[in-house]
Amino acid sequence: MEISLINLPEGKKAVIKKLEGGREFLRKLEALNIRVGKIIKKITGQPFRGPIVIEVDNTKVAIGRGMAMRIYVEPEK
Amino acid sequence: MRILLMGNLNVGKSTLFSRLTGINVIISNYPGTTVEFKKGKMKLGREIVEVIDVPGTYTLEPISKAEIVAVKMLKEGDLIINVIDATNLERNLYLTLELLEKNKPMIVALNCWDEARHKGIKINIKKLQKLLGVPVIPTVALTGEGIKKLVSYLKKARKNPIKLKRKEKWAFIGKIVKEVQKIRHKDHTFLEIAEDLTIKPLTGIPVGTVILILSFFVVRFIGESLSRIFDYLFNFYTPIANWLGNHLSGFLKEILIGTLIDGKIDYLQSMGLLTTGIYVPIAVVLPYIISFYFVLGLLEDSGYLPRLATLVDTILHKLGMHGLAIIPMLLGLGCNVPGALSTRILETRRQRFIAATLMAIAVPCMAQTAMIFAILAPYGIKRIGIIFATLFIIWLILGILLNNILPGGTPETFMEIPPYRIPYFKGVLKKLWMRTKGFIFHALPFVFLGVLAMNILYTTGIISAIAKISSPIVVKLLGLPKEAIAALIVGFLRKDVAVGMLLPLRLNLKQLIIACTILTIYFPCIATFVTLLKELGIKDMIKSAIIMMVTSILVGSFLNIIL
């Protein structure tokens, strides 16, 4: 089941299934190794529509809500 | 020969650069851009070679200005040291493959080798070397492990121009990682637990508050201690100044020694070039500059600031900026000039304008803060609190206003949050030295100019002329004596000297608070002004200046009514 990164519960791991957006957006994500097929973990989300923090490999990345909405993942069982 | 250090952000490139080069490091902008890079020298055998710390990039594709500059610099280099983070092999190798394509002699420094070991990551160096076709040397820039070996292997740097398409690159990287890397699960280390706790809002916000308060007290403690030492040293200077005072007379004495207070030299009030002119910058301001930049360096190099930026991102977005805009604000607390320069890390012009304007208006530099503390300390810390609370409220309100008035929006946050690392102490000290040196060379001439200008303005009677014209505003609206106008004029040269000039005016507490607040807001000092003019351009600078003056009159009148 694919859900948006926003709806992934805190502390949960998931596989990236789909990235929606323009070429520039995708390149930006790719530069930080956020690609389809990668496993990521949601660390936290800042309150009041603040950025989402995820972990990919050994790096943490802060991503604005609007961007996070366009990242679709499938939670690990 | 020119050696380029290239790699992703936060891989320890700068620490490695500090290790390789000596004390003489030049920081400059790449011609025609606002991207900064560092240049240093290194001894290689009998030759002295140039080492360049290229801005960190994740790729050579033009995603931001940093990549465009990196590609240009690449053409001018003879040898590449590709610094990669052993704990993040996969992502780092993308740039490595792009660099190999450029067909220059290259060597890989597999940095953070110890951290990888702690995390249970094992990398087969021999296999990695074979797959990449260039030497790979494990290093720990922080402790210096492997650096000698890296240097001795520089002459063995190889070319290996493998050309691959994007997808093929990732496939090849997948193959490399599978073959050379083994990960054993390990329990979280203390630093890793701290990493999570300081980014989650529930724990991160209280911890962040404690860190900031603690930083403030450490800055104050080190600053006060140093200040006491420097002040003590002036005891040895006083006889010389007295001797000069006895042997000089007239205008020269007025300029060099200044006015005697109760028959003695008063370093804070005499306002002579050789009394106040050297005492204020050295014994009052410099101690706090040193302690501030020391603490800031620790915060920077430990990797805490991006976390703070993430925590405050929501608030700063309401003010039209990114969380990262916290950095110009913090730097501005030291000196507004580097604060203004660092607004460059913000992507859009709108953000830079808001950040620069808010910083210039509401962030007092350490020189001014130190003087405010020196003068208001007898009244207690609560009184000083009024000034800073007022500035903070102005910062908030003005930010919200600008964000709603200016057209356009704020782009979304997207940034890497580096792992916590123990700061490389020598690196921190080196940075501290560069910044302190910057302060001494940029600020001292202006302090002299400020004191000189003040003396000339007084003796020629220009002050009383300007005071007459502006007295309706200064006296009626702000409730200050018209002599205070002199401080406002000199404040354009140096704010610390200007705060000092308030002392002989015998202002009451309310007037002191208003004067100190206005001195922060009304206009930046000349060094900041010139920097802002360069960064913002003339049109935006005029806009910014109008906002400053209007704000200062409004706030000053308001304080005059309610206090």
C-alpha cells in the first residue's frame, strides 16, 4: 500500500515507491540518494506544518511538507 | 601544482584541508560569484603546492551555484583528492564516478574511517581500489590517522576515465557497495541517540533552549574573564598615557588623550584616540569577540546548527525565511558584517533581503552588546533584558510584516542534517584566529576614525548645528537630550564607541535604554552598510534603510511613552 511520506508514522521504515515532481526536484532528491527503491526511516515531523526529518542510509535530511507530500512510500511490515 | 579537495558536504573535507595546509589560509569568492572557497599551501617533497577546498557538492550537475563553481574549478586543477564519507559510501560514490569521468589524476580519501568502524561498517579497501581504478586511502581527518599515507600516495594518483550514463552509474555503485561493504548491526552509540533526541521537537526544543542559554553564559564567562585580564594589563599602560597627557596640550591633547574625568584618565569616558580609542576595542570588545567566536565555532563544527535550523524552520517560515536563516542571525550577534555575508546561504533574493534587513535592525553586534553590558550592568540584568526583548519583538513583528507585504513566497526547506562529530580542536582555533584577525583589522581603524570624527565634529561645532535641526525628533519624540545626536552620528562609524559616548551625557535609565535600542536599529555601522550595499544592491539597500529609520523612530517614540 502506497502512502505519502507525510502519513508514515514516526520511527517507521519504508521503501520509496514513487517520486512526483519536476526534473529539478528529482535531481535534488537523487543527489542525497533519495531514489525509488531506497529504504528510508521517518525520524520526526516538526509541529505546525514544519519540515519532516528522514534518515536515508546514514544521513538525516530535513524536507519541507510540500516536498514530502510528493514522496510515496510503502511501509515495511 | 594545484590540488583540489572535492567531495559531498559534511564529509570532513574542511578538517582534512586544515590538516594538509598551514596557517595561511585565504578565503575568497570565486570570481563573479558569491560562492566562497579556501586556498592554502602545502609542502609536497621539495615543492610547495596549492591546495583548494572546493565548495562541497553532491554532484557535478548544475543544481546550485556551488556545483557550477566546482565544475569551473575542476578545469583549473591538476590533481583531485576526492574525500568520501565511509559511513555513506553509496551516496558519495556518485560524485566519485562523475569526477573519474573528467580524466584527471585522482586519489580517494576514505574519511570517517573510525566512525564507520563504530557503526559496524566494514569496507574492503583493496576491492574498492580495484573497482575504482584509483588509490583509496582510509583516513580520519579528526585525529590525523592516514593523512601521511594519503600525502605519500599523491604521486600515485591515477586516471580512470570510465564513462557511464546516470542509470548505469547507480547500477555500478550498487555493484560496488554490494561487493566491498559489509554491515554488521550495532547498538546505537550515545551520539546517535543524541542525534535523534535533538531533532525531535518534544525533546529538541527544550535541549536547544538549554544549549543557547548555556552558550550565552559561557560566552559571558570567558568574555568577562578575558576582559578582566586585559583591563589589568592596562594598569601598565596608564603611566605612559599619563606622561603623554602631562606633556601634550591644546588640540593634540584633546584628540589623543581626551577629557580628564576628576583629574584622571577614564578609559570609558575620556574619548581620546590613545585612551578610549584603544581601551574599548581591546579591553571591552575583543574579549567578547574571542569568546563568542569560540563558542560559535564549537556549535558549527559539532553539527548542531542544522538541527537548530530545522527546529526553528516553522517560525522562520512565518518571517519569510528558511530555518537556515538562523545562521546569519547568530553570526550577526558576533559582527554584522559576516552576518550580512552569510545571507548568501539563502536561495532567493526575497529571503536574503528579509534576513539582511532583520539582522541589520534587530541583531546587535558583540561590540555593541559588550558596551551595553559595560554601561548598564550597574542597573542590573533586567534592564538590559528590556533592550534585548524589544529587539526580539521588533525582529518578529517586522519579519511577519515583510513576509506578508513583499511579493513571492519562501521555497521549501531541503537540507542534509550531518551527524554529530567531535570538533577538531585545532580547526576550531584556526577559525577563531581568522575571525579575530578579521575583527582586529576591520574594526580597529573604524574605532580610531570614530573617535577622531567625534572630536572633530565637536570642536568644529558641526554637532551643535545638526543637533539643532534634528532636535524635534531626538528631544520630543525620543526623549533624549540633543547632545545624544553626536552618538547617533558616530554610531555610523562604530556602535561601541557610540554607546560609550552616552556615558558622559549623564542620561537616566530610561534614556539609556532608549538610546541603546535606537543605536542598534536606526542604521548599520559603515562596515556593515558597505557589505549590505554589495550584497543587496542599491535599490534594496535604500528600501532596507527606509525600513530601518521608520522602525527606529516608531520604536523610540513608543518606548518613550510606555517606559
